[in-house]
Amino acid sequence: MNTTSVNFIRNQPYFINMNRTYQPLTANLLAELAHLFPQTLIWEDKELLFNHSHDETENLSYLPAAVFIPKTTTELQTLVKWAAKNKIPLTTQGARTGLAGGALPVAGGIAVSMEKMNSIIAIDADNFQITVEAGLITGEINRVIKDLGLFYPAETSSKDSSFIGGNVATNAGGARAVKYGVTRDYVLNLEVILPNGELIWTGANTLKNSTGYNLTQLIAGSEGTLAIITKAVLKLVALPTHRLVLWAEFDDILEAGKAVTSVFKGGLLPAAIEFMEREAVEVGVAYLNHNPTGKKLDKTAYLLIELDGNQPEVLQKDAETLFEILQQHQVGEILYADNAQQQEELWKLRRCIGHAVKISSIYKEEDTVVPRAQLPALIVFIKNLAQQHNFKAICYGHAGDGNLHVNILRGNLSQTFWEEELPQLISVLFEYVKQLGGTISGEHGIGWVQKKYLSIVCSPAHIELLKMVKKAFDPEGILNPNKIF
């Protein structure tokens, strides 16, 4: 029996997933676990089980049979060895802010929460490095290192809630990826627990490393399917001392997209260029109950652009160049945020959009990414597709690196359309994304909900190779089963 959507039921004799048999957590096994971990294993608190049954993906929920909340690597190693011996599936969870279902315990078993492994182990300011546990909230890194003149650029919009381990597991991007790169670019070394319970460091705390296969980069982005990340050594950079933020409005989405390409052709490298269509901004303003732009929202598209550096005179000259470039693309009014409060208010508006959309309706979020110059074509295609098939899609994202988030709202759509017709239209969208030279996830991962589309962008040989890697690491398939494939 193969299954694609079923919750784990403790009293069923077995659960078969991806052609593997997983044992249930019987009363005897639970008693054994309770003896091993009297303070860290929970299986009777229904509210806690439900909280760990979902992440931020749509309205999906899969109950685990138990939740394990380790405080130490040793505790977690012991659990993994026990689970491997008893063929119990484990789903490692961070803050459960993911949008692809990567943290859903779809095979039941044990949800492993990293929330108490949240320490900063060491800061090496001379070598621009920080060592942290996987459960640390990502935003804490910059709060701690700011006074040292250091900066961790790979923050996401969920920086104040997501865990660094989850960011590494999904190779999270974020707004500043266009200039600074994504999470993977800042991971020097990882402490991980393999599916057999062995503990290894994947690399070295050095900027160069050609010693064997690069396991560090393989684990980053593997979505918890190959190993459990317990610690990370992250590269830091010098904190930029100055920044400028501009808000530009456009009547034409195509012109907004073309302006992004022109910015780079003009020799500028912004820290961030964010795209938002009007509906996205309206949802964000309604959520905040505040419009930090102070302008009537009557334009079609908006860009939020940040420049940063250490020389004010250079930044000012770049800002003047930026103004000239935007003027070539039918830009409306340009708002120049000249103090930290205004800048933070504009960023707060941009960061809240994803959450604001989520609470407004059940939705599906597609994490498309295309070569940057193809972004205008992608936006037009999406809006036309939505109009032709009478669904609502709100678009926003990281225009600087071609990463567009497409939020399709459930609204009043019928169950049949939502479950049967819409997936076919998403396939049409992804086929077009592939045609443009892009792919189906830029930073959220494949997880549980996107795996059915993987064959659109990956050949059978490619997928088979990925499966072989999974089998080499995890022959019993106990780590985050039935994800990606």
C-alpha cells in the first residue's frame, strides 16, 4: 500500500510509506522511550501533538504519535539510534514556519522539536564566524553580533520566528540574497546526526575546503531527509554602516520588472530589490493597520530597494544613479526613506505580506524562480492565467534574484477546483517557469506539497540519483520520510 495523505494511527499494525514498513509506537515502545527520556518525550498532550502536526503550509495537519524535545545532542543521538533499531519515523522540526510542508510528520512517528537546543556556542570575531545550535532564532544572530561590527546577511522575512537549523535545511534565501547570497553561502561546517545515530562534523571552519565531497553543502537544502542538524558554524561579514531605502511606484508591472534589470545594467548592486503588486501591499497595510508610505495605493506595482555600504558619499551617488534609471521606466513617485525608523517601517510592510496573506484565506504559495530578466514575463503569465481561470493570485518577492512568491487564495473556489483543477494549472505555471529557464522552488524547498511537480524540472535520471543519495544516507528511510520524492 502506498499512500499520499494519511495521518499516523497508533493502533494500526503498521504504516507503509515509499515501500518501507514503519512500526507503530506501541504501548511497550512508549514505555521504553519514557524510561529513556522521562523529561523530553510527550505523547499524551493532545494540544502539543496538534501544534507539532503542522507548519505554515496551507491548512495541512498530520498528527505525530509523540513529540521529542531534546536539550542535548547526546539525548538526540540516543533517540535516533533507538528509532533506527525500531524503524520509527522521525520528523525534525524547527519553528514550523515552512511553506512546503517540510516539517509535516506525514508518516506519524515522532516529531523532534529543536526548540531547546538554542544556544550561541561561540563567536570568533577575528575569523568572522559564529557557532550556534540549530534551534536558535535566526534574528538573534544579528542582535548579538551587531555591537561587534559583524553581520549575518542571510536573514529571511521570518527571521524573528524561524530557526537557523530550518534555514539551513531549506537553504533559505531572503531579501538580501541578490547581493550577499543565500544561507548555503554562509555555512562553513555542520554538526549532524546521521540516521544511524553517528555524530559527525561535515567540513571544517575554514573558507576553503577541498577535502572529499562537500557534505556541508549537500546537507544544506536537504530538508531534514539526510541528517539532523544540531550545530552550525556560520560565516559573517562586516556590518555595513550606512544604508538607503527607496520605495518606487509604477503603473505598469512590465516597466517595474524592466527597471530591475536596468538597475544592474547601470552598474549598481543593491542589497535588496523587492517587488510587490498593489494587492500584496494592500493586504500588508490592512494587516498593520498602517500605511508607512503615506501614499494612496493606486499604482499597479511597487519596488522596495535598499543600498548599503560604508561610504555615505558613494551611497548618495548610487542613489542618484538609481533615480535616473527608474525615471527611464515610467516610475511614479519615489519615496526616499532617510532615517532608520522610516526604513524599518517600509521593511516591516514588506515582511508582513506573507503572514497577512496567510490569515486572509487558505492559500497555496508557489515559490517560483527564474533568471532575473525573465521576471516580467512570468508575472504577466501568472496574471493572465489567473484571469482566464477565475482565481486570485497575489504576487510579491525578491525581484533582484528572480524569486517570485505566487499566493493563490482559496476564497470561494470550489473544492473540486481547489483539489483537482488548480494542481493542473500549477503544472502549467511550472512548465512555463521551466521554459523561462527557472525552477519550482527558490528558497522554500520541495517538502511534501511540491514533490508531485518535481518531474517537471528534473529528469528521471536526476530524480533517481537524488533517491540514491537519500538511500546511501538513510537506508531505512526514517528521517523525514516521503518528502521531496
